[in-house]
Amino acid sequence: MKKSCRTIAIEVGMQNGGLASALAVQLGKASTMGLAPAICSPLMNITGAALAIWWRKKS
């Protein structure tokens, strides 16, 4: 059960980053709306991968 919860948490985070980028492109067309997803998405991918590696080694 714990592994499923961890997997879902990482997957939802990844999808939220992609959704934020898509919404910024569709709605904004302004550089300020795309700035947050442009910074947040790579950081989310890096920290998500690091967390997954850490959880794998911990278990």
C-alpha cells in the first residue's frame, strides 16, 4: 500500500507540472504566466526523481 501511495504522489505531481505549462500557454501568452511552470516543472521532475531514488534505497 505504501508503494502505491508513493507512486501516485509522484505521478500526480508530474501531471500537475504539465497541466500548469499547458494552461499558461493556452490562457496567458504572457511571459509572466509561463514563468512559474517553467521553473516549477523541471524542479518537480528533479525532486520527484530524487525522492523516488531515496525511497527505493530506504525500503
